[in-house]
Amino acid sequence: MALTGLSPEAAAQGLRLGQALAEARALFPGLEVMEEDAAADTALLNRLADWCDRYTPLVACDRPDALLLDITGCAHLFGGEEALLSRVLDDVGRFGFTVKGAIADSAALSSAMVRFGSGGVILPGEGRRALAPLPVAALRLEAPVVKALTKLGFRQIGDLLDAPRAPLVRRFGQGFMLRLDQALGLQGEPISPRRTIAPVWAEKRLLTPIDTVEAILSLVGPLAETFLSQLEARGTGGRLFELALFRVDGTVLRVSAGSSTPLRAPARILALFSARLTNHQTVLDAGFGFEIVRLNVLHDGPFQAMQGALGQAEGEDMSLSAFLDSIAARFGDHFLMTSTYRQSHVPERAVESVPAAHALFSAPPARIPPVFTRPNRRPIRLLDPPELVEAFAAEVPDGPPAAFRWRRLRHQVRHAEGPERIAPEWWRDGQGAATRDYFRVEDEEGYRFWIFRDGFYDAAQLPRWYMHGLFA
């Protein structure tokens, strides 16, 4: 067992990361240790990342112990970079954490200054000076590369800055030089934010925290009014909205609500969240109150302005759309379902059930399978999954059975149509999937069934027969 983390007091006593626990306890018998919990550390880092969303929506995790915030265009809202960094460190420090931060032109330089330097704000053009005294491990190189560089005498990054590049690239590869250029800001390094960036959003920062649903809903309408002009400029309306509630203790609660059609009307947006927040399934733990309320438009779509009927209020949507949105917000998206086509010739995959609020007003499929436009080609009811039947005296190689037993009843076939051969979708089912031969059969009592043979007759194994559907 080895040390994976140290308090400042432990580090001041000379303990180091990676040191064996037995050795550390031999030096300090009263050493207090806790077993590492990687899952809990990740969960804590994610919670801190959610909390930092108040500073910028571009927050990424730099595991195992750091966060990357892209504050481009945000610093002036907090009084500049120095003030923003000081505020972030003070706010996180109030949670009881020992924290260090740095602001620089590149993420790699910030990471190096936080983990191996003193942090702070690195002004443009001072990257080389700040990197020079840091160890080569600050470049986020692999341990064997760091060890090899140390043996060659390159102990600090400053030793590498003016060294000839060609021999280093031949010895350590292009990846080594990429890390150096990223730290110097010569190569870009994108930050992958944890959450989807909302194209349109508005927020309200409160001097006095609020803790009731009524107070929250009183802010939704004005926030929706705030980004109405942005939606109009984009020519879109919101399809998926998110209400982010920043609690005083750092917890962020998120409540989402979707619409079947693109919305702009603040009253309709307020109605969605009113139904969602008053739903008994939505538990809103306000704690000591919410200090920031943000309304995001996560997904938008083209908005078609329509002239309503006489007496219809401006912005009022169609009654069916409003009904679906209300049901989805109160009981969930999957409370009302509808069927839609999929591009597949396998019968059970050609149609799927989707939430009505998502599919009813969406674009129709590019091409409806021809079998659905021809009468009597598909049964009204499909069995999911198909049920095994026992076939008797089937014609070999491609004929229907003379009789079959299904659900303990024997049916004598009087008429049959087929076969309709459907090949497997090898890209989904694999190369070994069997070909199906479908038959429409009618028994002596006039009942009509849709059965299929799974595979072909061969000497190795007899194919199986299945009941897949029932005609009217």
C-alpha cells in the first residue's frame, strides 16, 4: 500500500506521494491514514464541477484532482482575472478544501502551475519564464520519459526550452514535443466540457436565497422573456429546457422539461415547469436556499410562426401540442406513446414506440417501407417476441406446413401465401443470423396467421417455425 494523497502538514514533514505506507508509519507512528475511494473522489469532483458552472459553462474534469475552466469572455463579469481567481479559491476554500488555482493562456500551462508551481495569474508572454524552473514532470509526460530525461540531465523545463528539437523528437517522439508546445501555448488543446453547452440561456443571481417552488416559478417567466429576442434572432424555438438551481451549499439541482413543438411563448415555458415542479414525483430539496437560478435552452428547432384563430391569444400553441406537453411534464415523457417507422426490413424493428410529445410533430420518415402501404401484407398485431410453433408436414425446401400447433391448439392449414423471404441484418445480428421465410396462412376455421421458418432445411439441423402475427 502506498500514499496517493497528502495533507499540507504531511507534505511539510517530508512524506511524498507513492511512498510505501509501512515506511511512512515507521517515520511517523501516529500517522492518520484513510483508504482511497476512487469512486467517491470522482463523485466529489463532479459535484464541484457542477458548482463551478456558475463561473463559466465550459467546465471539464482534469482527473484525479483538478478542474479546467475556460473563462474566455467571462472574467470581466467578476472584475477581471485576478478577482475571478481569488473569488473561486475563496468560495471553494469555504467548503473546507485546500485549493490552488492558476489562470494562463493554455490549459497545459495552468495545469503545470497548479500542480508544480505557485499558481496565480500568468500574463500573456510570461509562459516561458513561468515554466523554466518547473520539473519536466509538469509537462504531463509518461513516467519512463521523465526518468529518461532526468538521466540525460534535463531536470527542469528550462533545460528543454533552448535544446535542439530534432534529437529530442528522434529519441522521445512527436508526443513529447507536443506536450511542450501545448504548455508554451504554441499548440491548442481543446477542453471537453462535461455538459452540453446551451445555445441560449439566462440567469438570475439573488441577494437573498429562495427555497419555495412558488418563488422559483416567479423567476421562470422573466427569464424566458430575457432570451426571447435571442430565439427570434436565431429563427428557432426551444424544444428542451433546463432549469438549473444553484444551492448555497454548492449542490446544483437540474430540472428539465421538453416540448413537442418549438416554443417561444414565456407563458408556455412557465406552464411546462409549473407542471414539472408541482409533480409529486419531483422532489426539490432546497436546503438553505438557491442563490442562482438559470434557464437553459438545451435544444432548439426551427420556429414556424402561424396565424391563430380569431380570439386566440398571441403565442398560444395548438391544443394538442399543449396537451402533450402538459402530460409529459406532469407524468413523464413515456406516459403517452405512439408508433413511428424505422428504416429496417426486419418486421419487429420496422416500427418502434416513442413518446408522443417527441414524435407527433417531428418530420415524417424519408421513406415509408412499401409493405406498410399495401393492404394485407402485414398483420395488425405482432407478437413480441415471436412464439415457437410445432409444424407438421412442411413442404421441402420452401413450402408452408400442412398443419401446426400453437398454444396447445392444432391448426390445419387450408390456404397459404408465400414465401416472403427476409434476409437478416448482418451488421446487427452477425454473420450467423438465419434467413426468414414468412407465410400468410389460413386455417379451416378462417383464422389467418403470419408464421415464418427460421433458416433452411439442411442435413445438420431442422429449422424452427415461429408465430409472428395475427390478421383480423
